Amino acid sequence: MSFEQVDKTLVTHDLVQDLKWDAKLRAQFEADQASVLDRYALKPEERTAIDSGDFRTLYDMGLHPYLGGQLARLMYGNAAGPDATRAVNRLISSLTGEDRPDDRTTT
């Protein structure tokens, strides 16, 4: 994806930025992702992609590549070590269609 393909109107951009900067919202997202997503005017296919962790669809819709990585860490774990590896593996799996284990031993 080139930066020209980024859709600046995609609501997921706002969601990720809000989650990055608002610790209370982030805690709510971790506890009940659906209730946080309900607050945003996401397109149905955008919401479905987030719910299923389908980053390929989000990128195809115009998600900024940097924010996709941020969203993966917010969804699957942001701590260094196993959580970060799990997030990266989920992101790569979604983008490539390849199954990747979530454990930290996968490179």
C-alpha cells in the first residue's frame, strides 16, 4: 500500500489514535472491545474487520500502515515479549493469509 491509498476519513484512524492517548478508553477496550467500538461510526465492513482481526481488509480500505501495527498491539497485547510477538504474528497472519502460532518462539 502506498500512502496515497490511505483513506484519511476511515474512522479506524480516530479509534486507534484515541486508544493510544486515552488510558481509560484503552482499559475499557481491553475489558469490552465491543462497547468501545459501538461509540464510533465505523462502516459495517470496518467493524467486521476489527472484530475479526482482519488487517488485510482494513489496509485494503485505506488504513494507514503504521496504525495497523498500533491496532494489532492494542488488540492482542502491547507488553514487550510474548504479547508483542503475539500481536505481530496475528498481524502478519492476517496480511499474508498464513497461519502463525501466537507463541513467542515464532520469528
